[in-house]
Amino acid sequence: MDNRKLGNAGEDLACRYLQKEGYEILERNKHYSRFCEIDIIAKYKNTHIFVEVKTRKSDAFGTPFEAITKACLLYTSDAADE
């Protein structure tokens, strides 16, 4: 499975999980700038949730959490403020 297919499969799985937990999926792969794409925007009650999905075959190159950079967090925060 190539990286794009693996990433899409991870996002599909995340969406199904969130929906099962009562979240409403508002948007997927929303581009805010050339530097920022939000994988999933969801809503739970009155709160909007921005989800970054990191799907890995193994932790050999780090955990998904470790793959989220400071720049990614800053761009996501800026997008949420819009």
C-alpha cells in the first residue's frame, strides 16, 4: 500500500471512530494555505475539533505523535482562529 492510500485509510478509520463516538464530520482535507491542511474538522456538541491523522505501518521512524511538528501545530492554530 502506498503512503497516500495508507493515509486515506487512516483518515477513513478516524472518521468512522469519531462518528461512532457522536462527532459530526464537517469537512475533510481542508486547505487553509499552502502550508496547512486540516485532515478532519469535526463538531462535538458546541465544540469544533481539528484532527491531524498520522497513520504508520510501524513505529520504526517514530510514533505518529512525534511526526506532528511545531509548524503543523502553529498552522493548525492559525487556521482555527479564522
